[in-house]
Amino acid sequence: MRSRGKLPIIVGGTNYYIESLLWRVLVDTGVKEDSTDEVPDGKKELLKVGGAELHKRLAQVDPSMAAMLHPNDKRKIARSLQIHKTTGIPHSRWLEQQRGQEGGGGLGGPLRYRDPCIFWLHADMEALDRRLDDRVDEMLTAGLIEELRDFHVRYNQQKIQDDSQDYQHGIFQSIGFKEFHEFLTAPECSTPQEKEALRERGIEALKVATKRYARKQNKWVRNRFLKRPGDDVPAVYGLNATDSGRWEEAVLTPALQILESLRKGEEPPVAPVRLQGEEQSNKRSFHTCDVCDRVIIGDLEWTAHLKSRKHYNHVRKKRKSDPECSAAVSAEEACCHDCCAPAATQDSTHTHVPVTL
């Protein structure tokens, strides 16, 4: 389209998709990622292995990548192992090479095209929540349940009987399948009241999952677009879509004016969204909490875990059950209240392996 002198306008799609169009963020190693629920044979065999064992294998060939992945994240671990086996090069090294290109940064490679811009259609969360609930209701009216039931009989029922269903693969990852699993697999002997209760539970779960996904998308825009490190970042223009009745006034007209100004090389009438620069935390740092027997990925998640009530309760139980651990637990509590101060990071209760690629 660009070679024909046309302006491509990409609308919708997941933020992963938008990001991969704008930046060189995908690693082309010749290893094809699965696009359906059929997983390539090599990766399928790996996924049959336990997460801890897979993580151990990855740590042997690519310790930097292993330090960024949770042992339960079998899909990504298997992908990294597959890349190493096929190319002989650690996955982390591929990423280093990509990010080391001119214009690259901590979140990926350089921009693919010159002077792109991003329009962020945002809305007040209360209004957006109502709109998303209404959307689910409209889907139900349009026959969502019937469609799910038909799909279940044709494609999913046998997988469940064979105990091979996995809602982490292919189209089954989509919001709407796992939320109605109990309803679709209810025993034939279930009463109408029981089936209706499962149906209502599925509807509520679908609405919750949809709103949760909308919040994740907004968070992605802030963290991956607005806070992206480096100078090679396109402008992000915010357009308020809270009131759909003011669409032309609040969204369409400003967008066209911005595009026309950029085309002429002029300053747009609307300033791009700016966020105050914040220190970039290491989102893929690897932490283990021996008290809770958990692995935590990311500095922010680690800090939140140390402040959580569940962690505090585990600390108290450990102190009561094992008096000899009193000193270690005291250091643990100090760490909790000091947001993981440097002295506490050397406590035997915690293992920190911060990694930045």
C-alpha cells in the first residue's frame, strides 16, 4: 500500500498485532509459530513435559531466557527451546541482536516505517464497562449460546472426552470458550434449573473476562506505547470515545485534522498524549519466595507479593512452626516493609536474579 502511495490505516486487532506492525519485534528464526490449535510436533512433545523440567532444560542452554520466564509458562519455554534446537542460537541472543539494531530498544527492534502515528480511542471505565456488558448481551441475543453449542459438538466434545482439551491453544484461547465450559459439558441428567445457573455463571464470567481484557489493553498502551523507552517512538493521540453520540465531533473530525496536519508537515491541533517519565522497572526479573514456595516474575509483581496478606500469613506460620527460622523470618518481614531493600535481597529466604536484555 505504501509503495502505491496509499496511506495504510490499521484498525483494531490485539496490541501485539499492532506492535508487530509498527516495530521489528518478531524474531524470524525460520521456526514457525503455530497459528491454530495444532502445535508443531517438536513443540507438542515439549509441552508434554512438566514445566519445572522444561525450565531446567532451558536454564542449561539459555540461562538468560530462563531467568525471564516463569516455570509454569510452558508455551514460551517450549518456544525458546525449539528456537535453540533449530538454530543452535539461544533465544536471548536473537533478542539481543534485534534490540541492538539502530533505533532498537529494551522492548524490541526499530520502527518498520517512518513517521507512523497511533490513535488511542479511550473511554471512561464506567461508561466502557456498561458498553461491554451491552455488547455481551447483544451477542447473546444474536445467538452466541447456540453458536458455542454447535462449535462444541463439532470440534470440542471429542477433545474433552479424550482429555486433550487445552484452553491455552489456538482459537480456544479466545474469550467465550472456557467461560462456558461447565455449561456446555453439564451432564445430561442436570435439571433445567442447574443448566440455567451454569448458563448465567458463564455469562457473568464472559462479562468479567471482557472487561478485564479491556483494562489489559489500556495498560498495554500506557506501558508499551506511551512509556516506551527511546526516541524512536511514534506520537500517540488520545481520542475520547466515551460518548458514542459525539463520535464525529470527538473522534472522527479530530483524527482527520491530525492526519491532514501531519501530511502537510504542520503541528497538529491536538497535542499527543504525554506521560511523565518513569523509571523503567525490570518487568522480567526472576524472584523466588521460599516462604510461599512461589516464583515471581517482574519487580513490580515481586514488590506486590512481599506486601500481600498471603505472604505475611506464610511468614507468621513459618515463625510459629519453626522457631529456629525466627531470624530468617525477621529478615523476611523487614524485606516486606522495606520494599526489598538491598540488604534483604541477600537473605536466604529470597533469590533475586534480575536480568535485562
